[in-house]
Amino acid sequence: MSAVDPIVIVDNISKTFHAGGRSHRALDGISTTINRGEVLVVIGPSGSGKSTFLRTLNALETIDSGSIIIDGVSLTAKKTNVDQLRTEVGMVFQHFNLFQHKSVLDNIILPQKVVRRRSEAEATKVAQDLLEKVGIPQLADRYPSQLSGGQQQRVAIARSLAMNPKIMLFDEATSALDPETVEGVLELMGQLAAEGMTMAVVTHEMQFARKVGDRILFMDNGKVVEERKPNDFFDNPQSDRAKLFLEQIL
Ligand code: ADP
Ligand code: MG
């Protein structure tokens, strides 16, 4: 990382869910910054608010208080076009969310035409180049159901990249994959990071977190408990909560 250039500024955000007559504070005063080209890895126990946090960054989840600024534009300002801003923030989920009735190529072409207003020819070229990049050019004409989980996740990543997002969010992108395809998808994510993509990654892959992460955000109970360089965090966790978590997972 060279000059510090914040692309995401999260300031004291909170979010409470109300369900079945009960309230749960999923995010409790989260603040952080993600600089351009940086990889923020978010880890923490199940239910700590990791997914909710990522989802607030592309407005899939609203916040009750605090503010989020993406590349200079406030997500929460009334005049902000949230749909527009969302197209700048790519998101890859555990379950790939591909269009099942469309070919691989069309999965990547369609959003380009709808969201970016690209011509068929241009969108096709971008899609082909991206399939090359994610390592599955030979699968362009298949349908999602004919692909392995790892291959489907590559399509989902290519589809997100086709929007030229300013940041990519990955929420347990490898958690639903067969063990033998996990490594390949992690490698692809590492490659994107090496090319300078700004990323926020929720993962249970601690080797990846240490190797590719620029910073670890450790969450528990809707709060940031530790936010530190990977080696510092893994070699010398400060909080009892992080120590316990690492003992259980490593
Ligand atoms: P994590 O991704 O770290 O496992 P989540 O962000 O999914 O955690 O969830 C944080 C907390 O918020 C959990 O207690 C979860 O049950 C609750 N929660 C998440 N989404 C909803 C929702 N749509 N409605 C009610 N509660 C929710
Ligand atoms: Mg989650």
C-alpha cells in the first residue's frame, strides 16, 4: 500500500433487527476505513454481525445510525442514488445466486447491458475476457447447474467484476464449496487482491486471511473487538474473545 486513500469510511454504524417481538443489535457502533487497494478481512464467531456489516456496504441492509461513505458518496444521504452506488460495490455470496436459466456467458452479459448499458458486442467481449481471467473460458455455453460449485463461484466473481466495481465484498465465498475447489477460488481472490482490487472479505480461511489480508477486523457481538495487521492479530491476539476464537478454529 502506498498513499492512504480511503474508499470506504464507516463511522459508528449500528443496526438492530426486530423479529418475533425481540430485538437484536447486530451492529453496535462499528467504525473502520478501507483504503484503495486494501484487503480487509472480517472474522469472528457465527452471529457476530459479519454478514450484516458487509451487506450495509452495498445497502442490502439499512443502518439505524452512523454513516457510510463509498468513494466520497454518502450511502445514507437522502439525495444519494442507492441503486447507482450499489453498482459500484460488487458482492459475492456463499450461494452463488446465478441466473439458473441463463448460460454462463449470458449471466455475465446481462447485468452489463442492464446496469452499464453496454452493447451486446461490448458486453460479450468483456464477458469472454473475464471468463479467461477467472480460468473457465471453455464453460461459456454451459448452464450453472452443469458446473461445480467452484466453477459457479468463478462465474459469480466474473459477473461482479464485469461492473468494474470500486470494491468487491466476499461473504464466505468458499464456505459452500467442496474442499478440492476451495483453494482455486481462494487463489483467484488472492490474484484479484494482488492486482490492486479493494476488497472486504468475510472468511473462515485463516491462512488466506494472514497471507492476503492487509488488516483483520475481528468482530464479536456486533462490535469490532480487534482491528490489526494479520501477523499481529494471529501471533498475538489481545482480547480473550479473539484468543478463544483462534484456539477453536485453528
Ligand atoms: P454472521 O455473519 O457474523 O454470522 P450475521 O450478520 O448474519 O452474523 O447476524 C448477526 C445477528 O443478526 C445474528 O444474531 C442474526 O441472527 C441477526 N440477524 C441477521 N439478519 C437478520 C434478519 N434479517 N432478521 C433478524 N435478525 C437477523
Ligand atoms: Mg454470515
